[in-house]
Amino acid sequence: MAVKEVLKMGHPVLRQVAEPVSEFNTQALESLITDMLDTMQALDGAGLAAPQIGVSQRVVIFEVEANPRYPDVESVPRTVLINPVIVPLDEEQEAGWEGCLSVPGLRGLVPRYTQVRYSGVDEYGVHIEREVSGFHARVVQHEVDHLDGILYPQRMTDMQYFGFEEELVQFGVPGSGPASRE
């Protein structure tokens, strides 16, 4: 339908806890998801949450398939996930570089659970449940954080690993290249 403007860090909608979706298979929900997909694809994103385009509802989408921003990561199937719940499968976490369409040009080293189970429903109200690891686990945790008003810098434990992507790459900060953005 349309590529929407992505709200940037500081906007109040990005700090809110999003509202659960109660009606599925509706024209409004279909339009929201289409706008989210159009926006994510136009910006070569790996995922997008509804609050990032100004809609405070518990809807996220994600997909990585031959994305030039992520040449070295495993593919992640296109997923529409509504009213998600994430449960870590163990306590192991790994730090990885993240970026965000709502925090353009910046990247940071963020600890995330390495294995999670997530559940929710799709746009038709059909139950989804998956156990995932690696980049897939990182992407879903990043996107679901948006639904709770959390941006990745709030998850960082060492702000010396937060900066503008071009500076981090130019000065050789290990692992800070473009393959690990949202």
C-alpha cells in the first residue's frame, strides 16, 4: 500500500507499551501489515514493529532472504507475529551488533538470548510457535522489544560500543560492519 515514515528514537510512540490486537483478518490489520512490509522492504530492513510507523499495536514482521544488508546471516522466514510472547530456552546470551531503522546510522553491541521460543498469532489469528537460535532469535527479540517501548541502546551494557556505523567501521571496531543491522 505505502512506504511509511519510520519514527526515530525520541518519539513518544516508541516509548509506549503497545496495545494487544483483538480482531484478526480485518481490512485495517491487512493494511497495517502491507504498509509494514512495504516499508521494511523499501529500507532493506530485517524486521519492523508497528510502533515504528506510528501504530501502537502488538504487531511485528521480520524476514531475511538474500538481503544486501545481511549477506552473511542465515535466512529468516517471513513472519507476521501478533501479540508475541518470548521465552528464553536457557540463560546463555551473546553480544552482537545491532542497528535499527528508528536509530539510523548508529550501531551498538547488544546482549541477547541465543535461543528462544516465541509464540503469538498471524494476521488470521492462527497460532505460531517456534524455537529459534542465532540471528533469527536476535531479530525477534529486537522487534518484540519495540512493542514494550524498548530500543536496543537501552539493552546495551557498555556504551563504548555504541556509535555511528561509518566511524565504527573506519576505525576498525571488530564485527561492526553492516551485516548485523535490524
